[in-house]
Amino acid sequence: MSTEFVKKLSEVKAFIAEGGNASQWFARAYASWYWVTDFWEVNLNGYEHLDATNRELFTEMLNLRKLDGWADSALYEVALFAVERWNLLPPGRDGA
């Protein structure tokens, strides 16, 4: 994995871990982006509620797979972290 990829992915994970509505929205967007699904029904209007730094981070997230040395296993770990941190489980997996 490249240093740039690791740094940007670490920033994404740190924001997801931060807490608050923006972090929760970002976690849902990341999970939807990673698994290429609309299960989490991410409303892109949430982008407008991010501050300038996190809007830039969102754009960087969308380009993680374009960085040299990117690793799907690392992206997957952050996707799992997002799902667990914000309890974003698919139907039938949350005990409901």
C-alpha cells in the first residue's frame, strides 16, 4: 500500500469515528460507495452539510481506488468499521 493511500484512508476512518450527523452520513456514503449499493439510501444533499475540509475528504474518498498501491482489503476494513460504528447492518443482520 502506498503512503498516500494509507494517509487518506486513515483520514476517512478518523472522520467516520468522530461522531455526529456528518460522520454518520459519511459512513453511510462510504459503505454505499464501497459495496456499490443503494441499500443505505444516501441522500447526496448531506454533502452540503459537510465543512470544506470534509467535502474535500469526500472527494478524496471517491478517488481512493485510483491511487497507486490501493488495497481492497484496507477499504473493506474501513467499510466494516463504518457499518459497526454506526450500526448500518443490512435487514436480517441486526437481530430485527
